[in-house]
Amino acid sequence: MKIFDSHAHYDDERFDGEREELLKALHETENVKYIVNAASSLASVESSKKLAEAHDFVFFASGVHPEAADADSKDADWESVVESAASHPKCVAVGEIGLDYYYGKETEDIQKVVFAKQMEIAQRRCLPVVIHDREAHADCLSMISDFPSVHGVFHSYSGSFEMAKDLLKRGWYISFNGILTFKNARKTVEVLEGIKDLENGKYLDRVLVETDCPYLAPVPFRGKTNHSGYIRYVAERAAEILGVTPDDFCNLTYNNACRFFKLEGRI
């Protein structure tokens, strides 16, 4: 079994005091071969970069999360910070970027401006993007349609199967995490079932697995601090849905992530 955690936040303060020891243990004893740490703010861009520089098996994505868009866009240099980090040899994507209307649409306009500018950075740098889409499915689809040369992944996927099918046929990836194990996650299960059956599994090479840690720990650890070692529980549920073994699912998503992040031949 080879695990590639395609979306994590190990620079989060919840890992303070145990970060180095935990990462070492995950890599050496839990089969976690690679991790991509997704930035969520300008401060997180810097901490994610430092984390990647400190660990051979950690890469990072540079970007401003929609919840930080209003505050971070007040920094006149915010775009240059994101783009400069995006040129770092261990930066493999622009992200996480996107739209979040969960708490309302008060910052919708600035979120869209920041989203579009970061799509432009990805386009210039020829990097994939990591999309955060929360209660904003239609607008996210509209925004990415304005940049047909840019591709990426919708992380922690929460849309419908019809939307997933549209994304897959455009060349995009879909990422699953601990939500797949939740009892109330029927829609997420239906999406993975649909991908399995779509054109005889043709699009399973666009499926990734992630933690989004420290958030979204899978059952039986729901509510606790998540980490990459818990991906095996997501793999067990995904394997059950797909009719394969957990090892097969982890190896599939490992290879998919290496391809997506253009790491084939580098690692």
C-alpha cells in the first residue's frame, strides 16, 4: 500500500508541538509516501513552503483560500507572494482557491476577483489548481470555464454526480476524504459509485484521496484531529464501494496524484 495524501494542512496550529514527530512517523511507519500541504492564506503560503523545504516527501500548493480573500487581498503584494511561491521547485499547484458561500455571500465579489487572479497565475505558471467549492457549485463551474487551459481538482468534493461527470469529461480530478465514511454522506457515496460505473470505470484515473487534516477525520475518529494515517479508513470505504481492495485503491490514487501533480519521474 502506498498512500499519497493529496490535500493536508500540517501548518495548522493544531499540529504545533507534534508536527515533526508525527510527519516522521507517518512517512516511516504508516506508508504515507507523499503529502501535498495546501496553503490557505498568505501566512500559510510561507509556512507551507517551509514545511515542504524541511521534508523530502512533502510538497505544497500556493494560494489564498476564499475565506481569507477579503483580508489578504488588502495586501498590495498578495499576488506577487502567491506567484513567487508558485515558482518554487516544490510547489506543485495553485491552491487552495475557489469560492465559499457557507456563511453567506457578503464577500462574493472579492472572492471572485481573488479566485480569477489566482487562476491567471496558474495559467501563467502552467500549474494545476486545487479548488475549494462550498455551497458555490454553479459559480465555481462558471469561473473555471473562463480558463479552459487550466485544469485541477475539486478537493473534498461536495457536488452532484452530474457536476462530477461534467468535470471529469473536461479533464478535471475529484478528491474524496473522510466524508465518504460518514453515515449522512449518501451523496458523496453516489458520486464515487457513479464514477465507477461511468464508461466502465474510464475516469477512475481522475480520483484522488486526501485528509484535509486536521479537519474531517473519518469514522471511527470523527471529531478528532485528522492526519494522513487515517486515510486507510477512507480507503476501506472507497474499496468497498468500488469492489477492490484497500491496497488497490491506495495504489490507484497514489499513481493518480503523481500524474496530477506532475511528479512522475521526480519522486
